[in-house]
Amino acid sequence: MSLSVFLFFVAGLFLLILGAEMLVRGSSRIASFLGISPLIIGLTVVAFGTSSPELAVSVKSSLAGQADIAVGNVVGSNLFNILFILGLSAVITPLAASRQLIRLDVPVMIGVSALFFVFGLNGTISRAEGALLTAGFVLYTGFLVYLGRKENGQTDEFREEFSYKRGRSAARDWAVNLVIAVSGLALLVLGSRWLVDGAVQMARGLGISELIIGLTIISAGTSLPEVATSVMASIKGERDIAVGNIIGSNIFNILSVMGITSLVSAHGVAVPEGALLFDIPVMLAVSAACLPILFTGYTIARWEGALFLAYYVLYTAFIFLNATGHSSLPAFKFAMGAFVIPLTVVTIGVLTARALLARGKAARGES
């Protein structure tokens, strides 16, 4: 792998992050100027902006015939979001989750992950299935907007972040923010091209499959906006935002990123057999694990965050050992299957049982 290929890849990643930031800033200010509420801006423009790198890379990869990168990017980003970002945020400070996240958003994330797996069983996410996923995103976003309006959940902080005064050189401000948004979109397109092209060359130079590159390097790179959002929210004590950002991003990645990518491709998106047999089931299992962990007191403790981080290290180690055919792979598989996974399942089961018993006793005491 040459230095120029690596620099090409890094430059593409930088343009993706810069483009996403410009798109979010410009679009949110225009929307606010038009009188759109901060809540709707947060649920639509900002949510789209933080996941726009994943969308740009997946669409570019699919149109270029590199479906492995498109699928790997979505699956890898979802795994990175939960195991690494949520884990790191919880290690910084224990994370609290709202009841809506437990009752609505986490079950939706699990459901769409399962739907993604079912759609991919025949080896392809067709254009019709992509249309269904995209429609699901529109309906889900619309329902969140309805709930937000009903509960009038517009915080002072959000209003301050996205408020935009209509007076004072309105025409000039309109033009400036329009240029910022359009420039951000252009940088996303250019950055995705450089990133994908650089990643393909890196994979070929290192002898690693495009799926592995998508699951690791690209997915981690395109998730940097989520890293910044959740970690900063955790440091500032805005723990519910840190959790909600990750859950919402994962739902967006499957419904919108995978949906639009499949929709714009003439023959849908081919799902690699390796992803079906291992990576997508792992994504589904990790998504399902969020429910009992969050259910135990509506929090993610520091040790649970550390467990998530450890699992991301183990997952990354496994796919690289498997890709390179390393001699230590059989021992690694045995240790995971015989000790690590069973111990984790038992621990989560015990915690869930304790939480259910405690709530049962509290309910009987109240009655």
C-alpha cells in the first residue's frame, strides 16, 4: 500500500466530516429561519447530517459495484456506535435512558435490525425492499415529530443551539447559509469518492476483503460525527442525548442509508454471505443486548460500558484473524464460545431477573 493511497483515504475522510458539519449547520439555520421548530430540525436535518457520511459512502459504493463496502459500512457503523461509542460514553459517566428509548426506540432498532437480516437472507436487498425501508424511516420520523409536538419537548438548550433571528441582513444570511449547505453536500460527494477509492486500493494492497475494510476502517471513520456528539454529551452530563444519538443513528443507518442505497441501485444491494453468517447476526445480538442492559435501572453502568468496549476489541480481532487465517484463530473461537459469550449472557440474565423482581416487589408494595 503506497503513501499516496493512504493520504487519499484520509483526505476523503476529512472531507466527509467537514461536509457533514457544514450541511448540518447551513440546513438547520435555513430551516429555523423558515420557522421550522428546533425539535423537527433535530429529528430531521441534524439526524440526517450526522449520518450523511454513511449515506454518501454506501450510495457511492453501491453505484460503483462495491456492495461489500456499502453493507459493511452500515453493519460496521451500527456495531461501532453501540459497542465503541456507547461503551466509551458510559465509561466516562454512567448513562441514563428515558422511558421512551426503552419502550419505543430500542425495540424499533432491534426490529429494523431483524428486518434487515430477513431481507438479506436471499443474498440481496432489492429495490422494493429498499423502498420499504425508506418508507419506514419516513413513518418513524413522522411519528417522532408527532410525539414531540404532543409533548412540546423543545428544551431551552436546543432552542439556543438552533435559533436564528430573522432580522438583520436576512437576504445575505440566507445566501450564506445556502452556500454553506450546498458546499457541505458537495464535500460529502467528493469525500465519499476519495474515501471509497482509497479504501478499495488499501484492501487490495493489504490483501483484505472490501467487506472487512467497510466493517472496520470506513465504518469507524464515517461514525466520527456520532463519536463527537455522544462523547461531548456524556462529558457535559447530557446522558440521555448520548444514548438517543446512538439509537437514532442505528435506526437511520438501516432504514434510510440501506433503504436509499438499495433504492438507487439498479439491481438492489448484494449482501455478502460472510455478513449474513456472522456480522449481521452479531449486529442483531448487540442491538438486542441493549434492551436488558438499559432495562436494569434505565442506565448503562461504567462496567457495562467497559464490557461493550471489550467486545468491540474482540469483534475486530476476530474478523482480522479470520480474514488473515491466523494460526491463533481456533483458540480464539474456543475461548469466545466456551467462556466469554456464555458468561456475558448469564450476567445480563441475572441483572434482568433482579430488575424484574425489584420492580415486582415495588409494585406490590404500592398496591
